[in-house]
Amino acid sequence: MGLAKTEIFTDKQNEIAQYAKVFGHPARVAILQYLFKLNACVCGDLVDEIGLAQPTISQHLKELKLLGLIKGNVEGTSVCYCIDADNWKKMKLVMSEFLDQDLLNKDCC
């Protein structure tokens, strides 16, 4: 398997790619949608809601937390997750700038 060679790309390009990757799995999208729907921290309800095994859910939560889109707090023996509002706003800004760049060049073929 070849290397991604991420070092040859700008920090912004790598950041956009990481956001795109995290949205590249429907389970992570479903987790985010569920957290937004509840608008509260979730402790352990995700397995029943999403329909995947606990280890699978945990791996997806780890990816979302690693990128900073969610945050987790330990409460007793469980971890409660919610959207990290500041990082979510940052992601929206970065992705909007990328997705809206076509609007700046309307006269192209």
C-alpha cells in the first residue's frame, strides 16, 4: 500500500481532506445527526440508535473526537458525548470556503 504523501499538500488541503474523510462513513454522519437532534450529551444510547456494535460505535466516536467535532466527558463508568460547537463552526467555515470557491469564477467555460 502506498503512502498518502500528505506532506506535499498544504495544511488547509490536509484539513479539508480530514473533514471529508470523517463525513465519508454513514455511521459517523448518523452519530452527528443524532447528537444534533438531542441537543444534549449522550451516554450509551448510540448503540440502539445507530444499530451497530459497541466497538464499532466506539471507533467512529474516536474518529469524530480525534478531529474535534465532538467532545466527551467521563460520567461514572460511561463517556458522554456532544457536539463541540466551536470546532463545528470552524469546520463549517473551512468547508464553506472550499465549497464556495466555484462562485468566485463564474465566467469559466
